[in-house]
Amino acid sequence: MKNLYNRFWRWHFFAGLFITPLLLTLTISGIGYLFYTDVENKLYSDAFFGDSKETTSITIDEGIEQAKAKFSDYTVSKVIVLNEPYNTRLTLTNSEGEQKYVFLDDNYQVVDSQDANYTFSNIMRNLHSSLFIGGTFVNYLVELAACWAIFLLLSGLYMTFRKKIWKKAQTETSRIRSRRWHSILGVIITIPMIAIIFTGLPWSAFMGNFIYTAAQQNPSIGIPELQQNPPTSDINEIPWATRKNETPTSTTQDHSGHGGAHGVVDYSNEYAMSVGDLMKHVESENISKPYSIILPSSEEGVFTVAKGSNTGITGLDVNPNEEITNYFDQYTGSLISSVGYDEYGILGKWFTWGIPLHEGHLFGWPNKIINLLICLAFLYLIYLGFKTWLLRRQKGMISAPPMPKEISIPFCIFMILLGIIMPLFGISLILVVIIEIFVLIIKKNKTAI
């Protein structure tokens, strides 16, 4: 059993040493994102709640046209209708995939605009998920940090109960006191911290993609088929003579220096229903605010009217039970079909509840406070762990726990199980084992000399 304890201690030590910078970044940015709605309500109050200087009331379609005229290189892809006192929000996208948010007041006059890349919520989200760098490697690195954090929590739990570290010694040095409180705090936050980590995995690069693919390929346990393959509008509404006409497009020259031009569909159809008229149909179907309207992108496309629990947009989130996606014919405005929370499979429901729990808005302020306390406790746990190490570290040495001489079967079984549950973690274990073998060979050669 001593060999098993030493193995856990050694891997716990090195895992904590190497992934702590990432864990600090993820935790601090997570705290920032936790309160993004509160920050944005204050920071962007003029855009969210303000009025334009124009007092003339116009239709929402005229407001959309004004926004398109103001940002001629962009096309409107989404209209977000929020509860009072929030302004209506438009999402505009250009040929390079860049987005702007434009806000319309009660008269549907343009109030303000934002560059999507530099809103507080998107900055926090990009830092938390990809460290601002992005790319597959960084996304894998972030996921690895989360996986190894779970190992740290579970291995710490084992060592705490194996050595009964929570018991107060008759004579306590500063190092023993730090280790004791490090262990006690670790036991307290293990379950809630693991819950936070696992509910964040839908965003991860490796495991998240695996879960999402499984949800798509198995509608009975994941994402309903209707949500994956939306219905189409009846193109018989378009006159036969013009039905075969090519969909209009606009192309903007790419000035980034990284290639040629990029095309973006600027879909328009004189026979399609206006957004204003669509909203009357939405109201007649008793679909309450807030909701988003995704505009059609082709002659057969539909208006998608959705209420989501994890939109990442201030003022738009609803309770998971209220999540629903509706499809309206772009010509008649009739409701073709809809899919709601009750139709989701177990994976879909996990996404729907888990993500808002992770983000801290599942059950209001208590959710935020609980998540905040867990994150602060985790930061203090890291501090106590490093303090304990520094107090035991000999000058000029790393003072790592000794390498066990024998292979521990229980430890191997535990790590293999974790590797199966978290595949990217399992792949990383191969590299760690190679390093351990390499270190062992070097030590043996030095001893032989």
C-alpha cells in the first residue's frame, strides 16, 4: 500500500506542478465569465437599454435595412427579440466571418453597435476555452488541463483518507498545517469541482466532439433528427418562371493577405415573408420572448425561431424546460414543426442542464455564488498545495516525491479507467509513462557508474 501511496503522491505532485498555470487561467477566466451578464448590463447599458435620438417609429424591417446600409459589407443573419427593457439585437456577419451586433430601440431605430470579438462575454469565453490563441493544439491543451485536474482531485482524495491527513497532530509545523488544510479543502470541493469540469466538457475539442458526434448519430439519446435536419419551405410559393433563378450573392475582397476572395451569401427573396410579419405569426403561436430568429439562407430555407438555455447572449437564456426550436415557412409564415426539451435524448438533456449549471445561470444568483465559492476554494487549494511544497523543498532541489521501485497494479487499473472515461487523458498517459521510464533508466545508469 505504501508503494501505491507513493505512486499517487509522485504523479499528483508533477501534475500539479505542470498544469497549475493553465488551471489558474481557466479558473480566473471562468469567474469572469460567470458574471458576464451582470458586467455587460452595466458596461453596455446604453446599447442594451438606451434610445436613439430618432423619435420616429419605423418597422423592424426598416430598422434592419438601416443597419445593413450602415454596415454595407455585412449581412443580417439573426434577429434577437428580448424582454423589456432590453433592445432588439441584430447579428451581422461579413465575408470573413467577422460579426457585429447592432441594437434597435423600441422604435426600431439604430442605437449602437459592437464588434463581437471585443465584447466582455466573448473575450472571457475565448480566454477560457482557447487562451485567445485558438487552434486544435490549444483546445487539446485546455482539455488536458481539465482532465488532469480531475486526477489531482481524485488522487488527493485517496491520499487524504489513506493517511488520515485531516487529523490534527499534537505538534504542527507550518508545512503540516498547510498540507492538512490543503487535504480538507480538497475533500470538500472534489465532487462539486468534478461536476463543474464535466459539465464544461461539451466545449472541449476531443471529448466534446466525441459526445456531440454520439448525440448526432444517435437521436434517441442525443439530438433529435428534426433539429439536425430542419424542414424546408414550400418553394411552390415562388412563381415557376423565377424558381430556377440563381440565389443572389455578394462577394467581398479579402484584404488580409492570406488568400483570395471569400464569398458570403446575401440571400434576399421578394416573395419571402418580412421579419415583422413573421413576428406576428410567432406571437400567434404563443411563443413568448426572449427568442432568436435565424433568417433563411436559401429559397428552401426556413425561419428558425429558438429559445435556448445556453445561448451565451445576455438576456436570451431561458430555463432548460422551456428550450424549443420552431421552424416557420419563409413564404406563408406557418409553423411547419418544432422540437423541444421533451424530445431530447439523455445526452441532449445533459447538455441543456449541464451547460447553464457550468455557466452559473441555471438557478439564478445562488448558482453564481456557489460556482464562485467553488472556484475561489480551488484557487486557495492550489495556493496551499504550492505552499506545502515550498516548505518541504530543499534549497536548490525540486524535492519531488520518490519514484516507487515496483509497479502498482491498483494504480495502473485506476489510471486505465480514467483513460477510458477521458480518452485524451489516456493518450497523455502514454507520454508520461515514457518520461518515467526514461528517468528511471538515467537513474540506473548513474547508479551503475
